Amino acid sequence: MKVGPDLGAVAADREAAAAGVLTDTIEANGEAVGPTMEKYKAFAVEMSNVTTVSKGTTLSLIQQAEGMGKTGDQAERMAKEAIAFGAATGRGAE
């Protein structure tokens, strides 16, 4: 008997939602969606492998950076700095 939510499904839903919003933001910034999303998803996987931050959270942070006009490496750097700040202060990355 299963009790409680399927955390894997919850994480997958959050990641999909973050990717959807990010796709719209990338397009609004005039970038090529396909290659940019591939790069960002690879970065999110890398961050989830070396931190406790999920891929969905990383994509959400990148979306916030993209929303501020930071793209590519700048968006990744902002996400990485937010994750580091969250870890240093004991708060979440978002």
C-alpha cells in the first residue's frame, strides 16, 4: 500500500512546468529554443549531480535570470550564484 505523494512524479511535474515557462522566456528573448534548452537542461543535470538542488529548481532560476535579460552563460552563472548563496545562508536557492 502506497502512502503519500509519488515524489518522483512531483519532481517531474515541477521540472516540466519550469521548462515550459523557460521555453517561453527563451523565445521572448529571441534565442533559438532547441539548442538553448538542451544547454540549460544539461546544466541543470550537472547542478543536480553536485548539489542538493533539483533540475526543476535550477531551470526555474535560469528562467528568472532570462526574465531579467541575462542569457546563456550569464543566466547559468546567476543560477549557480543563487544556489551557492542559498547553501551559504541556509536558505533555499529560490
